[in-house]
Amino acid sequence: MPLPPDLPDRLTGPAAWTAADMADPADWRTELTAAEIDELEAAARHYLSLGRDIGEITAAAFPLPGFGARLVALRDRLLHGRGVAVLRGLPVARYSQETAAAIFCGIGAHLGAARSQNAAGHILGHVRDIGRDAGDPTARIYQTAARQTFHTDSADVVGLLCLRDAKAGGTSLLVSAEAIYNRMRRDRPDLLERLFDPIATDRRGEIPEGAAPFMQIPPLSWHAGKLTVFYQRQYIDSAQRFAAALRLTPDHVAALDMFDALADDPEMHIAMRLCPGDMQFVYNHALLHDRTGFTDWPEPDRRRHLLRLWLSVPGDRELPDCFKQRYGSIEIGNRGGIVTSETRLHAPLG
């Protein structure tokens, strides 16, 4: 596909950042105050007293009369600003996992609607090494200790709450798709064109009824004046096992390799070590995220463990029709996640 005729030669705005633009963590990280923590804990006690599954949590059932306004501003920064925000200081060491999950899901409910992260309907994901083989084409990379590579998830916003960090490694990395576009448009516009082709991405066995085992969505799409990224290189490579998938040409491979190299460039991405109690929220349509490989603690109760949310956010951008392959519906505020005929939404705590 040729580049869309109305696509600017250079994208500008707060989401077109490079590492130098994000050098001050104060631009994207803020500390929770004691009063805000008290408010979050009170809301969690209230919700848990209702006896409902955490997967059913709503903003109304998790009242945040003061902190809720701050979350509205945070959502605006995700959609229209840098695309990342970190809240630091939640004292997770003193919470049960149920309380930590209630607070995290309650915050998520004020930002948007939680979406299923797998075919089982889990709206609360557990990011930890469970011994899966990263080379297995049916494995989800977050269930391993391997380097993830830069990718996007199946939601508008992805959130992480760090309960425990690794012994070494596991650093979170973020990069701007707009900044990568700008570099490729300047240096190799011929390869950039290939990223607008409907390249196949493996579903890794989680297949909606009647769908193909892969999606054909361009890594980059230009729609309604926005550049939207959809990318997981490992899943692109594994989709080549399907005969019906678009064959990758040498130019496709060169374009993907250049995209990866730019994402890996320390001048392009930022790195952050998430500490216990950190909550990171990332705008999935503008940024890609990654995690370095890690070495875990030998003791089971010390091993790296993060909770994850996928959120569909009101007031978000329009998505092109091809994203229906990924989301089913592309209705703003009601899209994203992995949904099959067996999906039943709930929030497992284990």
C-alpha cells in the first residue's frame, strides 16, 4: 500500500516524543498523597463489603470523591498527551492481594471499562513467569521471564500494578510510534510504506468464533487524522506458519527490522523500573511497551508479580474497520479484549 496522501511528512504533538523529551520523570510520574491512599483504601473496603466479584467493579461502586478528578485528568494525558502516567506509592506490602486488586480495578473503573485479557474472560491479568517456553507459538510472552520486545496489547489503555519486582531485570520500556514514524519517513520512506500493508499477526490460539487464527491489520494505520500502531513482532513471525497469511517479502522484513531497531534505540525509548506499589498506565494506540528479561527470586513468595488491566476508554479516537478483526466491535468505550464463545468476565486473584 502507498502512504496515505494526507499523511504529514512529520508528526508533531506531545505523543511524538523521544527519550530526551521524557528525561524528567516528573513529566510522567507522580506520588500518591496520604489522603489519596486513605481514599483508595476506604473505597476498597466499601466495595469488598458488598461481596461482589472484583471483575464487576464500577466507578459508582468505588467512590472517589476527591481522587476521581485526578483520574479524569490522567485519562486526558493518556489520550491527548504523552501517553503514559505512573502513580507511585501505593503501600501494597500491607494489603492482601484482594485489597490490592480492588484498588487497582477501582482506579481502572474510573478510567474506562475493563476488557477480557484471554479466552477465559480474565479482566485482571497476572504478569509473572509460569515457566512457559517463549519459543512456543501458542505461549503468551508475559508468562515467561524472556525479553518481550516492543508490542501493543488488545485495548485502548494497558495498566500495570507492581506487587513484587524481580531480583534483577524486568525493566519497563516505552517508545512512541509517532517518533518511529518520523525517523522512517525521513530516512526510509520506501520501507515505511510496507508497514501500512495488512501484515498477519498470530492470535496464539485464542480465536473468536468464525475468525481466522491470525489477524491482518497493518502495523501502522492512518485514520481520522491519527496514526495508530498495532504491533507484536514475535506474533507476526509466528503467523507465517499459516499458509493463508500474507507472505512477508524481503522489504517487509527490512521494514520490521528497522522498526525494531528504532524502538530499541536508547535515544528513542525510555526505561523505568516499576517498584512495588507503582501503577503504570500506557496509551496503547500511540506507544509500544516492552520488558527486559529478568532473573527471579528463588522463593515463591518473592517472585516478580504484576497485575494488569486492559481498558476501553470513553472519548478515545476512532479506529479503522480492520481493527474489528482484533476487537469485534470498534465502538468507542466498548472495544478491545479477547472474546470467544467461552468468555465469561471475572477477576481471578490467583
